[in-house]
Amino acid sequence: MAACGQALDRNGYVSIKDGRFWLLLAVYTIVFTAGLNIIWQWMEKQGKAQARERHAWAEALFGRLWLMMAIMLICWLPCYLSIFPGNFSYDSGIEYNQCAYGYNDAMPFLHSFLLVRILLKSMAKTGSVAIGVAVLTIGQMILLSGLFAVILRHFYRAGVSRVLLIIILVYYALFPTIHLLATCPIRDVLFSGLLTLSVFEVYLAVKEKEAFFRSRWRRIGAAGTVALTVLARNNSNSKAVYLLLLLIGILVFLWAGREFRRGAAWFSAGVFVTYFVLSTALSAACQPQTSLPSYTSLSFLTQPIARAYVETGDSWNAEELEEYGHYFETDDLLYVEGLGDISASKLKTTADESGSKIGFLRFWLRTGARHPGSYLNAWLANTKALWYPGAVIDGYNYEGSLYPTYKDYERSYFSFSEFLDSPARFDGKLPAVHRFYASIAHDISFEKIPVVRQVFSIGFYVWMLLFAVFAAFYRRDYAVLPALGILLIYVLVSMLVPVILVRYFAALFFAFPMVFVCLFLRD
């Protein structure tokens, strides 16, 4: 993958005829294998985690949720003050404007409802939207710090090394990406926090199977967490959602075994009922007036066929060009590497017709069979940030950008500027601190620093997750696989998004300490 990433950076494509690609592939295979073997043997020498002698300072720190939360919140405070009243950007303003004057189904109702209600109530009582944004942001910061503190306390009680726990606490308290995410009241952060909580619940349930199924309150809490996590990303009672919930129920039922089937049945029923009740209540409260056309779900298919058209369209026959024009607007067609939104915007509404969807899929498959290289390179270019730690996340930066907010930036790692979305207004208190975070979000300079640049990369966290999965299989420590599997499935599904951004993969940053501990903690 490193060789593929370098080929994309160098040529814009990966070619099996490129001798330099095969040379790099051979060298990297030898070097990376040797390096991983050294790390692997060192990890094996660490042995199983042992219950260590308790120290008063460790108990005072890791045994108290409020103290760990206070440390994190104090460390996050400079970032928050620098973007005061909160980083109300990305889709937050769109959510407010779409929902305050009549909901549509473009955004998950769970987050939209909370956002709009808090802001409208703030404006009604105080006349200030800033207080509402502050309440929304600070509330999110408190919830996230509480979640991270609970994770730390559990691993402390499980006997994880104090040095490792300190590293995790420092990561949560001081790592800039955590600051950027925690101070941004956007739907992706809420969803990622809930997804991280779901992963943690699954981890605990598998490690403490009997305690989980025999405790009514733990089952209720876990069922509520799963339902809220799905609601934070979806907003409908569609068949696909209930099929997903049914699949979760079946997996839990099979895993529970004969001894705990009753508890598994109650858990599955709890997930179904909680999701149905909340989804119905939110739909009734929001009453969406418009719907997005369903062809937007085809956006991940448009990028490879758009690249094939741009690269080889001159050689297509009249029939192929006519069929392509049936589905796509060919005037000013723009293929942008790493940004599928642009090609999706050229997809005609004819692809939304029931009969036309099947025809589009057939045409898409036929075109892919003729131009597999274009399809493969389109997928590699679009997902590079997920598997190449050296990738620069700059999907929104291109000439003629539809996103003027990013036009003057070197890259779009994260949105952190003085331009907050309406109705919020920027009132930053610490200009120097704001410049520091803005430089991380939009300047490419720090990515030239070896090692340091990796920990800011989504690709680094994807490979750490894969490494933890491989380690679990190697040790036959299958108990951690369900928790790791949730994150891995989410990454694979999210590879289909039109553009790779940090906010889509916030859960990887939030859950990273759990993944890290899975490499060292063994039963």
C-alpha cells in the first residue's frame, strides 16, 4: 500500500508496467516485514497483563472519573476559547437552516433536533445564539470527557500498566485532533462518540459475558447505546435499518449460547423497541417536509466511471457516449481525484427512476469491464487517506472548488477558521492559539515531519486497527474481535463515502486507546 500511495503521488495512477513500483514493493516488503517482526517479538515478551501493586496516586487519578474529566476539559479549554462559542461549522449551519424553518431528511433527526431546540430556546430566552452554541459545545465536551474517563478507569481496574494509562490520558487530554473534534458540535462527532461507546460496551460484554447477560441494567444500557448509535447516523424506519438491527440481534443470540438466550432475546428486543420508539418520536417532532433524491446513494459509483470517461472517452463509440449522456451531464464534466461529490453532482435524476437504476448499474459494470485500470485507480485515489499514512487530505482543494471556505488553504484536514456557519458568530478569545489549530487544520508544513505526521493521519489508525486484529488472531484472543470488528466494518463501509475527511472517521481517534490496549492486554 505504501508503494501504491507513492505511485499515486508520483504519477496520479498505479501501473503494473511501472518498474519503479515493483522495486519499491520488493524493498518495502522486506523492510516493513523486518520492522514488524521486531515489534511483534517485543510485544510477545511483554507477557500477560498482571494485577499490579496499587499506588495511592494512581488510585487517586484513575479511580476518579471527575478528576480525569477535569484534566481533559482544562486541556481542551484553550482550543475552545480560541474558537468561541464553538466550532459551529461543516454541516452545523446547514442543519440549523434546514431544520429551523422546516425539517428535511438530509441530516439525522437526533442531532438536528438537539441542535435546533437548544439554539432556538437560547435565542428565545437570552436573545443570543452564542449561548446556545456554547451550551451545545460544552455539553458535547463533557460527554466525551466522561466517556474517555470511563474507558480509562476500566483499564486501570483491569490491571493495565500505569505507564500505558498515562500515555492514554495524555493522548485524550493533549492530542490536537481530539481538541478539534471535541469543540466541533457536528453530527459526526456525536455519532462517533456513540459508536465508541458501543465498541466499549461490546468489549465489556464479551470480556464479562455472564455479568452482562445476568444484569438487566447493563442489557438496557447496551440496547439504548446501539439504538442511539444507529439513530445518530440514520433517521428513518426503512427496511434496511431494521435488517441491520435484526442482524445485530441474530449475532448476539448466536454468541450468547443456550445458557444466555433469554438475556440475548431481551437485548435484541430492547434495541428494536428503543430504535422504533425514538425514531417515530423524532419523525413526529421534526415532521420532514422534503426528501433528498435517493440517487445520492449512488455517489460512490460515479467516481470510477467519471474517471474512465475523462481518461478514455475519446475512444468510446457513439452508442457508449449516448448511454453515458443518458445518465450524466457531460457539459463541463469534472473529475476530481479524491472528491466523488463533483462527479455525483453530474448524475441525472433519470438514475433515480426504478427501472433506470438497474440500467445504470449494468452500464457501470460494462464500462468497468472495459476500463478496469481507470476504476481501480479511481478507488485507490479516492480512499488513499485510509491506507496510506503519508496521504494529504485535500479533497476540497482544487481549482474551481465548490467549497470556497477551503480555497486559500493548503489542505482540508479539518475546518478551523474564523468563518463559522450562520447563525453563529466567531468571537475567539485566544488569537495565537487559534492560529496554532488553524495551521494544523489547513497547513501542510507539519506533514513533512517524520513520525509526527503519521499520528495525524487516518491511515495510521486504520493500520493500527488492522494490526490489533492480526494480533488477536495470532494469539487466539478472539474475545476482542467483536469490538475491533465493529470499527473495521465501519471503516470498510465508510470507504464508499465521496470524500475522506477526519470527521467521518472520528471514532478511530476516539477508540484508538482501546485498540492500543488490545495489543498489550491479554487474558
